[in-house]
Amino acid sequence: MFIIVGLLAAYLVGYQPNWNEQLYQDDEQTGLKQRIVIKFSHVVAENTPKGLAAAEFADLVKKKSKDRVEIQVFPNGMLYGENNEVAALQRGDIQMIAPSFSTMSEIDPAWLVMDLPFAFKDQNEVESKLNGSLGDKLFQTLKPHGMKGVAFWSNGFKQVTNNVRPILGPQDFKGLKFRIQPSPLIERHMKNWGGKTSVIPFNDAYRNLADGSVDGQENTISNIVSKRLYQVQKYMTISNHGYLGYAVIFNKSFWDSLPSDVQQLLMEALDETTEQANKKAARNETHMNEINTNQNLQISILTKEQTAEWRIASKELYKDFALKIGADVMSEISGP
């Protein structure tokens, strides 16, 4: 008996296991090593350019990180809408969002530059500007608000729909009420042409158009299709008068807390996703085919002369908002 106790005591004194090492090995063996989870909230459907990009980004991150990093995507405003997603990001309730440029103009008026009509010739010019100094200047405005800008995603150029009459010139907006995004510039734009406005969340647009609360709206072809807006509208004008894009943004404190290798991995995945997303956004043939199946929708395409009339009528906006946007940012675009 004494011999056994003595041997046991000697064993305990002579052997002191490394518990940290043992636990680490167990975690590795049982797959319990801590994973990084990123909640990504956005407000559009999964079949839109942004919705597809978010899903592709999540898949890429999963593969590149070998399941170390998980992007949880919440589309269709499941968690937050346009009116509260930025605040949720700043609080840290979510880690990632991709709001429209119009939404970002509520954070800093410099973003209003992206709402100016006919500010860019085509998609190539938009990408060139946003990948250059214009994009840098816009992202710089986010730092004081606890946000980190990482990419720009395209949704293409906007068209106009309504239920009253074909819109071929600025005078045709007179007396019509439009659903708009929360942008003072877009509001002024519509009112300058005689229209009325109502700020309505994107996910409520269909209902408000269907019940006649508003007469029309402006949006990209993909958004018009994804929410079936064309089913409750009689007239559509292919105007390409404005651009709709998204800023991909992280909570800055969360981003700064990530290991450098994870930051690099995320940026690589974003670069790949952005390239593909912008290519898909530029292709509207599939969406137009679906719109064309609605025989009750009359589609008008602006002529060069009509487009020139829209451009001339837009110049006043540039004068009205130049000071608010700032000369440094305004210098990045050529205007209508």
C-alpha cells in the first residue's frame, strides 16, 4: 500500500503535463479551432448583381480560407433595411454591408457625386474613376464614421418606369410621383423637372407602385426584374440617365482586429468577385428578355436628340450641388 502511494506521488511530482498544448491538440483534432464569422447584410434579391456577388464572395472566402472564415449572407433586407443598415454596421451588430451610393450620401455629401445624372459616359468610365482617385476620395470619407471601404460593385445604369404616360423628355415628369432612394440630389432632380417624390425602401417599392401610392420609379434593369416592378408599371424609358452602384464596407474596428493574412485573403476574394460582378451587371440581355414578355409594358428608348435634352436639363443640378459635394470630388467628373 505504501509502495503504491509513494510511486503515485513520485509520478505526480515528476510529471507536470502541458495543459495548453494538450488542449490545443484536442481542438485541432475535434475541429473546434475558432472560426471567423462575418455577417453580411444587404437589401436586394439574390438574383441581382449584388445578390450574386455576395454569394460568390462567400463561396470564394470559404474555399480560400479552408473554412476558417465564414461569410453569412443575409439578402432581401432580412436583418436590416436601407434606413438602418449603416447604423447596424457602426454598432458592430453586423460586420459587412454593401449600401447604394445614395445611402452613403447621408453619411457624407461627397457621395452625391455618384447620383449626378449623366456623370459618366459608360461602365468603363465608372470603373476607371472608382478604381482611381475618385474612389480613394470617397472611401476616405468613411474613416471618421468607423467604416472601412474595400470595393465598389456595379448594378448598371438607371431607367424610368411609370403608370401614367411615356416619359420622353423632362417635361413628362410633371405631376408624377416617384419612389426614390434617400438622396437630396435625386429629390431635387425630380422636382426640377416637375415631379414629386417619396422616399420608400426598395423592398416596399412593388407594393407602393401596385396600390398607386406612387406613379413610378427609377432603377436598373436587374432591380426592375428582381422585384417584378415591370409587372405593375405600364411605361418604361431606357434613359441610362444615372448610375447605381454599391460600396462594399466593413466595420473598421472589426476589420482592424482581423489577422493580416485574413485581410489579404478577403481582399483577394473581393478583387475576383468585383471583376465578375461588374461584368455581369453590364449584361442586361437576360433581364430585358424577361421584361419583354410583359406585353402590357410599353418600352421607349431615348433618341440622341432626346438624350441631349435630358442632359441640358440636368446641368442646373451640377451648379446646385457643386459646393455641397466639394470641388475636389467634382473635379473627378466631366458632367453632362
